[in-house]
Amino acid sequence: MEKRTHWFIGVGALALILFGPGAVWLIRMEFKQRRLDRQLAELKATREQLAAEEARLRSDPAYVEGLIRTTFKFAKPGELVIPLESSSSDDKAR
């Protein structure tokens, strides 16, 4: 190895001996900070999506009606509902 490489290894070893526990703690905190920053970004994106959904639910009656019809399989009186997809309970009954 070159003299320069030996010098870097020596300085690195000395730094680990002097600052080892603190350096390990610092590296762990850096990784934790990055993970928390990613989680925060994901939560902010989710919050924005939920805020947009709330605004639509408050302002768009047709959207609310569509959600109720599809989620709870509701129909207006006199309407005939024809299911286009077979549910898993229908498949089990056959």
C-alpha cells in the first residue's frame, strides 16, 4: 500500500478510537432523521389527498351519490341494478 493509504487508515483508526461511540450515534441519528423525513413526506402527501377528498365530498353531491351507490350497492326506488361483476359469495354458492 502507498504511504498515503496508510496515513488515511491510521487517521481513520484514530478517529474511531477517539470519536467512535459518538460517530456511531451520529450516523444512527442521521439515518433515523432521513427515515423520519421520508415518513413526514408520505404523511404530508396523504394529508393533501385526504384534504382534496374532503373538499370533493363537501362540494360535489354527484360524487357522494356515486360513492354511496358503489360502496353500499344502493339504488333509487324503481331502479333495476344489474351487477356486472360476480362477487365471491356468488361464486361460492354455485
